[in-house]
Amino acid sequence: MDATANTDTCKELIRVFVSYAREDKRWLNPDDRHNLIPFLMESMKRQNVVFWYDKELRPGDEFKSNIEAEIDRSQIALL
């Protein structure tokens, strides 16, 4: 087995927190031609980069505490 084959699977996960104004929601829509965030998500997943934005929140979630926790876990904030 090639020793370099394991390096990709051993990379540490990089978390990106995405903050956006509701007016800019089109940048998150995978069906829109200006789908920046879905494009970045797909492009970067091989490099162990994951993106988080409020689509992960569900009704009944503690919004403030969940958002603050994601900010704390993230290494990068995309504003």
C-alpha cells in the first residue's frame, strides 16, 4: 500500500462557517447559476473542508447556541 494514500484520509477536517444576509440567499441555492457556496462545498470536500450555514438548523433548535457552537468549531468564517 502506498504511504501517500493515507495522507488524504488523515487530514484534519477544516470547518468553514458561512454568514450571509437573507438578500444574498441566492449564493447558497444549488439551482441558481450564481451558486458560490455549493460550488465551494463540492470543490473543497476532497481537501476535508466542510461548510456550515443555517440550512443545518431545524425547527426547535436553539439557534443562538447552535450558531455560536459552529463559530467556535470553525477555523474560517466566510462573511
